[in-house]
Amino acid sequence: MSLRFSLIAASAVLAFAATSAFASPQAASTTAAAPAKKELSSSQQHMSDCSKQAKGKKGDEFKSAVSACMKGEPAAAPTAKQTQQEKMKSCNVDAKAKALKGDARKSFMKDCLSNHP
């Protein structure tokens, strides 16, 4: 019976020693200075930079901008797409300057609105 008690006591001491030995480096690091921020790999940093450049874009536009940046392609110049109202104003000014009337004006406006950027 004393041998069994000795084995149990020895096991308890070893278990306590093992947990305190493995726990002390963690405890020391958490009580020391705050852990340093993990450094990003070069590809992670590049992805982060591309995401910052594409800020404000959403959905497919964001994905394509980040993809182009990651491939090293130059950033696409923002296309100033005119609204339908702006197209109408521009084409009306052109038609008025040419003094078009009737079918000629109608034909000109159709071509102008379909070909206008």
C-alpha cells in the first residue's frame, strides 16, 4: 500500500512540475511587453497595398482592381461615363449648332446617343 501511495504522490509531483514548466514561458511572455505585431510576408503586404488602392470600390469592380494590381498592371484610368441626361444635353447642343430639323435631327440624335461615350 505504501508503494501505491508513493507512485501516486510521484505522479502528482511530476504532473505539477510539467504543467508549471510549460506554463511559465507563456505566463512570462504575457506579463512582459505586449506581443509584437506579426510581420506580413511580401505577398501579404502587396495584397494589403492593392486593397488600400481599391478602397471605395465594391463587388466585381473591387475584385478586378485588386487582381490587376496584383498582376502589376497599371491602374485603369477612371472612365467618366456620361449619364443619359448628359448625353442628351451634349447631342442637343450639337444638333442645335448644326440647325437640324425634322427627320435629319431625329437621325442625328439617334446616332449621337448610340455612339456617344
